[in-house]
Amino acid sequence: MSLLLPALHTESSRIALRFGERALSYRQLAAAAGEMATRIGDAGRIAVWATPTLETAVAVVGALLAGIPVVPVNPRSGERELAHVVADSAPAMVLAEPDAELPEALAAVPRTDIVVTAEADATAWNLAPEPNAESPALIVYTSGTTGPPKGVVLSRRAVAVTLDALEDAWQWTGDDVVVHALPLFHVHGLILGVLGPLRRGGSLHHLGRFSTQGVADALTGGGTMLFGVPTMYHRLADALDSEPGLVEALSGARLLVSGSAPLPLDDHRRITAATGRHVIERYGMTETLMNTSVRADGEPRPGTVGVPLRDVDLRLVDDAGKRIGTGGEESAEGTDVVGEVQVRGPNLFTEYLNRPDATAGVFDGGWFRTGDMATRDADGYVRLVGRKATDLIKSGGYKIGAGEIENVLLSHPGVAEAAVTAAPDPDLGEHVVAWIVPADPASPPPAEELADFVAGQLAPHKRPRSVHFRDALPRNDMGKILKRELTGPPEPSQPAD
């Protein structure tokens, strides 16, 4: 494999990283990260207290230069989760900003402060030889929705393959400046959002905290690509009418990319109508990195996550494990059939740390079982309908994806947020349940109106049978709705039949 971050070897004066008013050129980054690599030495693996700062980026790059696996730690982790991550990964040290206060769970781990100055000796740096491509680059922990978080071991090759496939799909070059405000403890913000621009020899402009004004300023200040999650794009869509500068900024961006959760169709439409730009979606997981994307040179299809990336094989299988459709494209009779997404390719993770049984359990031969349910068009576009465990509703012999119902509900003027789950039903097996945050809490839309609205746009068997109203929906740090926390109707609910 070629160098993971080749631009670090060029001594370039081009800006590599910008966080607020602080910035490092590639030459300065190589010097600072080289110093960090020397301080790390030959530690077995290290934890990084992954705040959205220049220090975190330098620490991760330094560890990668040293060939030491990085465990990015979410600073918002709860005590129990953090204790599990520390015990499971057993880091030799934790790297943190000098003024960061670390929790008790990290007290026993030797600490090394991350000190970054633009005056680092940029004439004396000497980068070490590139580590083996199959060696671990990062150990990223899952969200733990089905049990204790699992450490996903990602090789240097997997990281490089995914970023190079996105270079192809997004026409990503060293001239691009990526703008985002994502957290740096997960795949989206760290691997795509930091290592992605660095691998291309381009630049990252991290906002620190998301704001519509910050996005506008960064894009008009030279940004070409915007990475965000649906919550961010929803706020951008809401601000378009009142912030003309934002419209101009988004209109001038080369690429708007959304990920980590589905972007509602209404937000797609509002952004495109105001700016003429399409938001493209991509699909990946911690274990697989990126699997599919709408291509920069392809047809924009809101509601889909595009086509498989280069070197990624993707198939859909039914409950019996039988493939839906054949060959590289799904057969015509399979385009509306929901199946589980399975993938294989060099983008896949190596293993779950310390969990050989769990690793073996998620593979079907060489195919990784994602647990995500989808349909696939005849020309290869994938449309996700939800997670197998939480978003696939089996009602009256039909398989119903929660995602398409949520999109319809979100297009109703009386709905601000929506989630759809299943409830046991003695007659149908399961029935559809809607969880709604009303646009006007004092006057929520009638449940029957919402149910009829869904049935009129989809099909009668997809109508919600009950509607629960909430002040807010539970979400994780990436904006994904935590459906397992949507239980019981302690707040007002209405039958929709």
C-alpha cells in the first residue's frame, strides 16, 4: 500500500488543518505530529480524548505516523460506557489537551498532554517508514445499542481504500477544502472529515461548533465541500429564508454530503429549491466504513444512498439468506423487495477487539451482515428502509420500512420530527406506531389526519395505527434517533383508527 498520508512528506506550506483561528500547514502538521509520534514511542495502543480541536487531529495523525492504533474516546461518554471502553481496549496512555479534565475512568491511564504550536521545528522532522497496511489504524467503538460497545478494529488498508473510493465517487482532489463541525470520535468526522482531506492533500476547516453562520462564512471563505448530519442540514434548510448569505454560500459549494442517518425528503427539496444544489447521501458503518454513495457525476436521487463504491460488493438477501436478484444489478422483480444489505470488500473491519465469537457471528462466508434493510433499483441505487432490529415492521404479511413512513410524516406541515416503530398486534403480528414532535406543541395534528396522510401517499397497510406525541425525540451524538428509548405512552397519544 502507498503512504496513508502522502502530503505529509511534501513539506508543503498549504494549509492542512484549520480549527477556528488556528491553522497548521502540511509542513507544520508533519513537524507537530512527528513530535507527537516520538513522545508516543512504541505504546501498544493509545486513547485520544477526542474533543473537536486541533489537538485531537494532531494526536491522531501522530499516532498513525508512529504505527500505533488509536482509540478515539467520546468526551460525552457516560461513566459506565467509558469504563467499559478503557477496560476493553487497555490503552497504554491517553492523549488529551493540556486543560482537559479527564473523568475517573481514565485516572489510572498514564496521561500525555497534546501540545501544538505553529512554531514546531519544521526543518528537523523525519517521518518513520510506513507501517504494514494490515496493521490496525484505529479502534472505534460502536454505539452500544444492542449491548456493551464493541471495539471495531480498522486497518490502515481499510481506511485508505474507503478514502480512495470516495475520491473516485466525489471527484475529491487536493484543491478541495472540507468544512464540517462533526465530532472527532467516529468514522464520519474523524476518518472522512480529517483523514479524508489529509489523504488528498487538501484542507479541513473545522467549525468547532455548528452554526448556520459558521457554515456560510467557511464556504464563502474558500470551502468547497460540506459534511453534515441530517440535524445540521435541517437547521440549514430552516435558515434559508432568513439568511440570504447562507443561500449564496451553499449555492457555491461543490458538494454537499449528508450521512450517519437518512436526510428527510422535505429538507432535500427545500435546499435544492433555494440553492440549486443537491445534497448527496452516502451509506456506511463503523465495521464497513463507506459502502455506497450518490456520485458527484451521477444522477441525484433524494432518498437513496447511491450505488456501491469501487471495490465494494453489495447484495440483498431475504429471511432465508437467499439473494434477491442476481449479478451486479438486481433483477426487475427484486427492485421493490426489502432485503438485508450484505457487503464484502477491502473496506471491511478486521475484527471486534477481544470478541472472536461476535466477529464470526456477523459474517456469512465473506459477506458482512449489516443488519440494514433496503431495496435496490434495477440500475443499482440503494434505498435504505431501516435497521432489521428496529425499523422493519412485519404487518399482515407485508414488510414495511419505517423510513419511508417517516419521510411522509415529515412532509406534513404539522410535524417537526417523526419516528416510526412497531408494536405487537394480535391480528396483524405488528402494527405501525408513529412518534411525533408537533410543529406547534399547543395544537398537534389529529392522529387520524396523520394516518390518512400516510395512507394517501403510500398504501393503506402502512398507515400508523397509533400516534404518540413528544416534546423531543431521543438522539445520540450523531443525530440518530434512539428508537429503543421510545417505549410506552407517558405523554399524550391517540389511536389513529
